[in-house]
Amino acid sequence: MSFEDLNIYLFHSVNSFATHSLAFDNVMIFLANDLNTVFISFLVFLLVIQWKTYRLVFAKTLFIVLLSIAFSDLIEMFYHHPRPFQLDLGHKLIGHGSSSSFPSQHTLTIAVIAFTYLIAGYRAIGIVGLFVGVIVGLARVYVGVHFPFDVIGSFVIGFLLVVSTNYVIKGLLLRRRRINLAVE
């Protein structure tokens, strides 16, 4: 079985449940479209009520999310993977353009948020974020706009972006400290 065949098989394993229950379809549409907004709104609420605690990690998260959007656009420039509905696969429950399927930007955004908070030591928020990311990713497959490997790839890219950005930031801070010590 090829990589693409496995991706299609896994897609059908999730998406085949679509259209069986209107109520469940509506829940999955909400999860696919709006759960990330709910989670981000919660983080903004935390930022507002506890500015001193969350301001730095929120700023870093926002920076890495912006990087992830740029990186996702860069991937699309060099690699276009059609969405399931473009290949006449499965059930499409939401409207979506024909941009590249890989990576899932919804999942990538939540993965970046989750990994940033987790690595910064906010374990509860990070774990909840990973859980939300899995739910959003599965819902995006369920509603027919992504393949499972788009979601998995989003988690891998998100993790690598967060780790590499943290590495660069730590290196820059160390360099700045050395310069400050040399000046004093």
C-alpha cells in the first residue's frame, strides 16, 4: 500500500461517517470551523486577566503563528496537494476553496499554540491545546476538506517551528547577554 493509498484509506475511515446524522455533522462542522476560535478566545481572555503571567508566551505564540502562516504559504508555492473533494472523494460538508490541502492551517495554528505553551512550561494549556488540535484535525477530515496526513503534517511542522524558534530566540538572548557583559 502506497503512502497516498494509506492517506485515502484513513480519510475514508473518518469521512465515511459524515451525512449519517445531521446533529453530529453540525457538531463536527462547529469543531472544524470554530473550535480554534473558542480556544484562541480563551487564551486572549487569560491574557487580559493575567497580563503579567501570559504576555511573553502570548507574544511568542503570535510570532510563531505568523511564521507558520508564511511557512504554509511557502509550502503551497512549491507543493500543491489537492483536497479530497477535488479528487471526488468522500463527503464535503463545508464550503472551501481549492487551495492546497497540505498542511491544515487550522490544525497548524492550534499545534503551534499548544507546543509553544507546553514548552514554555504551561503544561495544562499545552495539553488542552494538543487535545483541541487533534479534535480540530479530525473534524477537518470528517467534513471532507483535509486528508489525515495533512493534519499529522501540521503537528510535525508546528512542533519543528516552535522548537527551532525557541532555539533561535535563546541563541539571540545569549548573544545579547554576552554583548551586554562585554560592554559593562
